[in-house]
Amino acid sequence: MNPKIQAFKYVLVLALFLSFQNIKAQSDPSGEKRVTGTIAIKNATITTTPGKTITNGTILIKNGLIEAVGTNVNIPREAQVILADSLFIYPGFIDGASTAGVGKFADPEKPSNYNPANPSDEMAGITPWRNVMDVYDNKNNQIYDWRKSGFTIAQIVPEGGMISGKTAVVVFGNQSSTNILSQNSALAVRFQGARGSSRAYPGTPLGIMAKFRDVYKNTELSSRHSKLFASNAGLNRPEINKTYEALYPVVDKNIPVLFEVSDDIEIRRALSLQKENGFRLILVGVSNVEKVTNEIKAANANVLLSLKLPDDKVTKAKMEELSEEMQARTKRIQDAYHNILKQASFLEEAGIPFGFTSMGAKSGDTFKNLRVMAENGLTENTALAALTINNANILGIQKFAGTLEKGKLANMVILTAPLLDEEAQVKHVVADGFMYDYEVKAKKNGSGEKNGSNGSVAIDGFWEYTSDTPAGSSSGTLEIKKEGDSYKGTITYDNPAGGGQASSEMKNISLSGTNLSFSFDVAAGGMSLVVNVSGEVSGDQISGNLSLSEFGSFPMNATKKPKSF
Amino acid sequence: MKKTIFIIAALLVMGWNPANSQTQKGSVLIKNATVLTITKGVLEDTDVLVENGIIKKIGRGLTASNVTTIDAKGKYVMPGIIDAHSHVALDAVNEGTAPITSEVRMADVIDPYDIGLYRALAGGVTVSHAMHGSANAIGGQNITLKHRYGSGNPDDLIMKDAARTIKFALGENPTRVHGRGNGIQPRSRMGVEAVIRNGFNDAIQYKKTWETYNNALKVKGATPVPPKYSERLQTLVDILDGKIIIHCHSYRADEIYMLINVCREFGITNIVFSHVNEGFKVAPELAAYTMGASVFADWWAYKFEVYYSTAYNAAILTQNGVITSINSDSGELIRHLYHEAGKAQRYGELTDEQTLALITINPAKQLGIADKVGSIEEGKQADLVIFNDHPLSVYAIPQMTFVDGVKYFDINEDPNDMRLRVAATESIEPIFLKEHDHKCMHGVDFFFTNFGRSLFDHEH
């Protein structure tokens, strides 16, 4: 994205929220303030690690650590007691690679004598000295969103070019802490050309592969020179180069390379660089992985699979209406689609202890996508391992995270049903010993009657909504009219430019069962920001979310009103 | 004893490692065919026995047990066609960002899923030279592919025993991309020569620097400081040391002669000129100082520097003793190179053997693989095509194509959908109507803006 547009969007979002000047309420379901650091969660079904479950168990948390787990736990008097009968506790999820809360580094200035054939490392996207913590905002909404989906720890990855910088591991805890578990934990690398189109070197995978080899080899030589200089007299001084210096921990194999890859072809390219140079490797965002499982195992590489799944555009194709040729073609696309859903189970079958990454995924889809993967062969134990212990191992934090055991950091997710159950919702998340509570939606009235309720939902009419954001609450109206089989509507909202309310046309209004979704554009100064809304309609109520692409999503509730003319 | 066990164990483990797996080799007996050996004449009613990927025996009345036998009575068998200039099965063609990019390797960007490989097989092509584009004076290191379509592993396509080659380019493309596009050298034909000369001179210095360092290392107790490494310059050193064959994109006689002189000056003899539309003007020089010319049959006038050419080019070059091949530079032409070769015969009245050599043994010589492929001889690799008719007949259609004795194409077992993979979301994949365009300038077409489409529509 054009950085200018990006910056403008931030301003727009800021304006949108700063205009809601509500003071935050004193009671604290957000978990940011707490009465006591001692919490006891009683009578829950506790899965301490994949495959190990305690029924009617209690977890005692004290000052950020797990003090005890079991069926026979003494609860001290100062403890806040949470009755968790019928709830399910799992270790807090760990995100193998994330960009939640990660901002952008300032773009370097193009020098007047810029030569695209030989750009500076910075212009070429080679900035291994950068530390992602320098652009991390632990108050970013994305962190709330992912925590709400059960994530408590993440490896955050700097954005940028082919070697963008060093990652860090953070806990999604209280904002008053830096929340850093480790810094400079891995080197982020991707097949990304130099800035400003393919006209600067390296511009294609050809140049990227060659440039990576060049940088790596010269880092080794630079390191050798520095060591010689340190222990011998009569030598020329080494030329200090910040790219090479920042890569010493990689060539010394102290930290791994976190390589973003797309398909099997890119996996093979990353593996061949690894084979030539011998660095430790974590592959991020793999697909078509079934083609390369043997090679991955041979290289002893770690694997992170995205929680993102593609939209289903093909499985409901009306095959009988297609020609024979198109039927055959469509069948192949359907197979390809199912193949993507099976990636997790392919890794499981191959015995590769992979972890999940949120890269490219939406937080709200986490449980839904896990269920889809489970329908396609992923077992519950492996799913949980990929969310917890496997990522703890990959990130090297297994000593203090990844399971529910005495002495580990108090990170856990508390669900209303087992992990892969259709009804599972997040009720609480404990992150770094802080308790975060979430509203649980009422169960749907009999899942078997979904179709029957189709006709009974009427969305046409006049609605008033409020939306809660970290900066306060916003309100407005929806006016929806039915036209034939489709809907038209208008939404009003607090004008980001200031001065009362603005309105936009509601686009792509769709009602599927009781699920309503639509989007609208917020315009200001010639730019526009797309807001996606989705929610559950139940009688005169809509409860759902309002999502602003990369800025996160916020709860929204609407009530139907008789329109007063 | 323990050591032996260890070695055996290690071998076993490595044997099991699929990353080290061998490509498939086949056995087949083709009976009663007219065998066009290219190097040993035409053999009527002859059998060819292939064992484990190698041509074992050529003769009459051959038998073999447990081997697929194909009766090719009335049919013609020729060596697999070799395309000395192609961009099939590549994810990227031009690293068109610097005038010298000898460090980049086409082997890094092989796309094993490219349906173009299967189409080439259907045209009898078993080997193609997957080249870097012509945006840079010195482009990337090319890779010679054997069309073992199907595995999805790029490594399986690489002809491991082929010579190393590299792309050079003269004339309008590098001057447009770098000179006009980025305001750096080369902006003229003189600049292209200077870039190449400077490159070689830098390489000589680079070689000396490393030799000095490596010699210093041999002195006991010495602690020399390692110089910087440059794969770009090391590759140029390898060219100077005769380890790499240059394949140079070129059109005009003056620039061809220029590079011949530069190469003679630097002691380089491994050079093949590609396109070479004015090659007929410098045929004796090409014959004396190069490994030949790889040309189009009858394609020119698609831009200014290539207005002057002739359909007699291949014949004139051949008759002057230049090793000459006809290439495709195109995913479309690669499907009927036997027709393209036929055009050279139509105009220049070459013999059948001379004509078929243009797409078999001659390109093999230019790629440094003539001892392995390019003709039907005992001991050579079994890359073979069976045609229904003489391949220079206008009615010729390839029936079966074999690589290493394995059948990869059979016109009677040719399903509609031979794609190895499809996207999960697109119901109809985009079709590129301009597929027949030459791909030399692939990836840099935005440089054509404002230059007039009719003149620059073609991309080679």
C-alpha cells in the first residue's frame, strides 16, 4: 500500500474515534486494572497440554504465575474466585508470527545520486539492524482482537523488504508493561524486491536469491575479519558494516531466519538457501506443503501455517448447469480448495510439529477456521499443540509458556465449550496473569432450525446502533429497505471530519439465515476507508462487529425502532 | 569394521532421502522405424533399444524381455528436439535492474508446473535452454532443462550434466532499460561494450585478489584478511577461465563483430550468438571464432535494429561452416520447431540432415551437451520423438516423446487437462493471447511506454 494513503488512513481512523469523547467506565472487564493478583478458577475442564485433561479442576494464579493446577488446590482467602463449572481451560494460544500492533518504519529518503542498479541496503529492503519493538504499539486494537480470540503470546515480525529486521516475542498483557519476553529473537526474511517497483536491485526472485547469498557470504567473511583483527596485530581494520554486524547472530546460528514463503516453490527456494548456508530456518505461511514434507524434515526446518483459509467460491457451484469441460475444470478447483483446507492435516500426517501463525488471517475467523481444518483431518490434539506447545518450542519459550503447569506464566484461554466445538466461545483470557472478560452470546435457538428461521428475520426498517471502541462509543442509524430479493440502505455515523453525523450508502447487504453483513465507505478529503459490518440478527436486535480492515474490529449493537417521521 | 558399517548406514540414509532422489529412467524397445540418427545417416526398418534411460542398441531384429515394445512401422524416430533459446518454465526472466547480473541463476526460478513444458513435449522438444532475458549487457546464468514434466520438483527438470551458460545482450534492449530507463551506462552500443570490458577487467582484478589471499593462507601462521566475495565477479572469472559458455542476444553485424573482438582479446572462445539476424554478414568470423549462431527461421522487422535480415540466414551460416541452430524464444514456436527448421530448408535448400541438425545436434553443441544428446547413437541419453511422417513434412505430427527413455507425451493418451496444479479460487484462469510473443523482455515491458506499440509490440 502507498505509505501516504496508509498514513492518511491512520489519521482518518484516529479522527473517527477521537470524536467519541466518552470517558472510559470505571469497572474493568478489560483486565487492565485488577483488584488482586491472585485468581482461582474453579471446577473447570482443564487441558494442561494436548491430550492431558483434568475434569473438575482448579487453577490458582498468583502474581502472573501459575501457582497450582489440579483437583485438590487450596484457594487462599485473597483470591478472586471464578466459578468455571462447564467451562474449558486451555493454555493461552501462542502466535508463531504476527504483525498485530506492528507499525511501519519511516521510509528512507531517495538520495539525489540514487542508482537503482546499486541501491543502499536500506533502499534495497535490507535492514537487519531494525528491531520490531521500535514500531510496536501495545495499545493497538489488533492486540485486543487477537487476545479476544485466545492469543496471549506472539512473535511479532517487522514489515519491510527482503531482510526487514529482527522479531520479538511479546505477551498480550497489561498495557503498563513493555510485555517483552525476548527481543531480537529471529531475522525476518521474505521474497520481496527493493522498494519502488522492480526497477531497483534486487527486483525479482532472481536478484533476491543472489542478493541473499551475497549478504550471507560477506557476513561470514566480515565476521572472520573482525575475529582476526581482535586477536592479531598488524592487520587492516575491518570495515564496520551495520548490515553484516546485525547478521552475525544468524551466521553464528544463535537466532533463526523466519522466512515468509507462499507455496512449495518458495519453500524449496528457502530450503536451498538454508542448505547452502546452514542457518536455522522457520518457514512462515506455507502452502502446497504436502509436496515438500520430506524436504522440510530433512532440513529440520520449523513450520508455521497460517490460520487464514481462502473464501469458498467453488464448492457450491451448480455443476449440473455446466458443460462437461467446465465440470471437469470446476472439479479441479474444488480439489485445489480442499487441498488448502487439508494443509494442517498433511503436516500432522507427516509428523511435522508445526505451529499456527496469524499472518494474513482475521482474528474473528480463528475458531471457525480451526473447525474447518478439523473437518479436513486435523485432530484436536494437534490443533491445540499448533496453538500452544509447538509454537513455544519453535520460539524457544517452552520453559515458561505453552502448557498449564505450576511455575509457568499465567496465560490461558477459557472457553464455553471444547476447542473445536461449534458452540465454543471465549469467555475469559488470562494473559500475563491479567484477566480479560468477554461477553458470551446466547446460544442460537436450535442449530437444526437455521433454515426455518430464514424467513422470520426481517431487517428492513430503521435501526439505531452503538459501537464500542477503545476510545469510547459511537452511534448512528441504519435504514434498510427491501427491494425485490435484495436490500438497500443508508448508515449514519459520527462525522470523522467533525460536526455531527455523516451518512453513506450500505453496500453488499446480505442476509444469510440470521447473519447480516454489509460494508460502507467513510469518505473524507477524497480518500475512503472501507468498514465491514457483520452481525447476528435476532428479533429487534443485531449484535455484531464493525471492522476496519487492519485497524481491528469493534463490537456493535443495533436495536430496531419504529421510524418517527 | 565399525567405520564401514557407519558408511553403509550413511549411504542407506542418504539413499532414502528423497531430496537426493534420482530422476526417473526408462527402458523401451522401438521396432521397425525409420531412424533419423542425424550423425549416422538414416536407418530404414530399424529398432532402437533403450535401457535405463540410455540408448543401448540400434539395429535390426532386436529383442528384449520385460521391456515395453512399440511397433513404429511406417513411423520416424528422431532425437528429441533441443531449443537453444527458451524462457519456458521460468517464474522470472529478467533481473533487469543492473547492467551486469551474472550472479543471478535461472536455476533458482524454475517453475516446474508450467504447462509450457507439456506443450513443448507435444512438439517433440525434450531439452530447452531456459535463459535470462535480454535487459542487461551481462544477464544471469541460464539453466538447461530436460522436460521431465510432472514431478513438481524444479530439481528434476535440471539437466545436471549440462555445461554452465550465461546470457549476454547487445543493442537496443540494454541501452533502453538502463540508459534511457535509468540514466546509467549503457546508453549506446559503445556503452554496452564498455560495460562488458569493465566487467571482465574487474573480474581479472577480483581473481588476483582472491589468489593473493588464498596463497597467503598457505603460509604457516599467516592471518590474511579475507577480501569481499562477489558472485557477480566470480562468474565473470569463470567465463574468462573457459568454464561458462556465453549465449549472446544480438542482431547487428557490427555489434556481433565487436563482441567477437572483445572475446578474442580476453581469450574467450566459448560464445554462441543468439538471434543473429545479420549473422550472414559475418558468417566467416562466426565460423572461425565462436561456437555458432542460434537464429529464427524467418522472423525479423519487429524493431529498428532488426529490420535487416533474411530467411536465408540459417542456410548461409550453415554453408559457411557456422554451427547453426534454430530456436524458439517463445512458448508457441517451441511447439513446432521442426516446421521452423523446415523453413530454412525451403529457402536455403539445406539437406534433410543439415536441416534436422539445426534443432538437434547443433543446439546440443552450443549448449555443451552434444556428447549426451542431440543424435541417436548407442550410449547417448534416450531422448527420442516418434513422428507419424518425416519431421520435415508439413504433415508431420509428433506421436510420442521420450526423455531418458520415459514417455512424457503420447498423442493417444493426451487428456484435455494436463495442468499439474490449479488455483483454488479462480474458475477460469486468465489466458494470455500474446503467448506467441518472444519473452526475452519479459518483466520489463513497462519500458515500452511511449515508444509506439507497433514498433515495440514484440518483446525479444
